[in-house]
Amino acid sequence: MAAASGGETSQTLDRGLTVLTLLAKSEDGLTAADLAERLSTARPVVYRLLRTLEAHDLVTHEGARYVLGFGIAELAGHLQPRLQATVQPILRRLSEKTDSTALLSVADGDQALLLLTADPPHATFHIAMREGARHPLTVGADGVAILAGRPESEDDAEDVRVARRRGYAVSVGALQPGAVGIAAPIRVSDWATASLGVVQLGVEVNDALVPVVMDAATEAAALLSGPRLSGQQPR
């Protein structure tokens, strides 16, 4: 067992979770040999991990290449009620503070999926965002923020690099003419899968909204990763 800052951890479980993470990052899947090299471990160990993950529908294989299984989607489906209960109140407050449409987007492959929205209660006009809408991660502040919340890659576009340095992403007219977006990644690990942001009518970014958006994303990350969701108090 490997020592960690919070105590001991299971090396086998850690390797299994690392396999899932590696497969999530690979669009074309990976072979057992690929995984053994990246895990710096013997191939028989990797095969045992893969067989166990397959038994739980978390991994499947197409020929010699392994990809994530549909069990991952089933688990992710149970996350939405938690997100709604945790993040929706934050979105409502953010929308009211900024007089903008607030939104939570999640990564679904190479696309950003608009999962939750909150409309400004007192705005005469606002941008209407449809829950369930999709667009490429590389387009729009919400998708760019997700990419910026991940480790640096040589394939990163310049707007992703800028957003990573700033801690937030902005877009003007990227998804809809006359719409300005600001978003920050929700960081519960070093591989962001969600972002929280606002979109409003305009052609220029209102810098005063940036810290409000970043604070909201930080609050969401703390609630989603903290022990309070299970009724425990932080130590």
C-alpha cells in the first residue's frame, strides 16, 4: 500500500482508477501494452485490472484496444441529481448577482454539454440557453474553461493557454452573435470535467463579473469534493 497525505491508499485501486483516467483521455483507446508502459507495471497486472473493470462494465475492448464501457455513463447519470442539488442554488445566486444567464457545462467527449442553467430573475432581456445543447469544447468560454482546467498540452489553442494563466475563459460572439461569456473550471481534480459561467448580451467583457464567476466555481468545487455532502464536517 502506498502512503498518501490522508493516510494509506490501495495501490491496486489507484492503478485501476488511473487506467480509467488514461482511457478517458484517449479517443482511440489504448492497448494493454500501452497501459503497462504508462503505468510502469507488468502486462499481466494490467490484464487483471482490465478484466476486473470489464466485469463491472467500466471498460470494454474493440480488438486489442480498450475503451471506457457504458458502466461509466450509468455512474455519471447518478451524478446529475447531485449536481442539481448542489450547483443549482449557486447558479441562481450567480445569475441574480450578475444579471446574466448562469450555466453549468460538462465535458462529454470532445463536446461541452450544457447541463444546468439559471435565468436572471429581474432582467428585461437576457440570453436564453437550452439545457442539453452541445458544442465543441474548443468553442465558447465554458468549453475553453474546461480545457484550461486540465494539464498543459502541446495541442492547446492559444485561448486555452491564456485561460489557464488567468484562471478563467472569456468569449465574445463565439456561440451566438451579441453574446459575451465568462467561465471558470470547476476544479475537483487536475482533470477538469465541468465549468461554471455566465453569458449576457454585449460585445465587451465586463471585468467586474470575473471574480464573481471564479468565486462561484470555487464554491461549487468545494461542495462537490468536500465531506459536507455526506453529512460530515470538515476536520
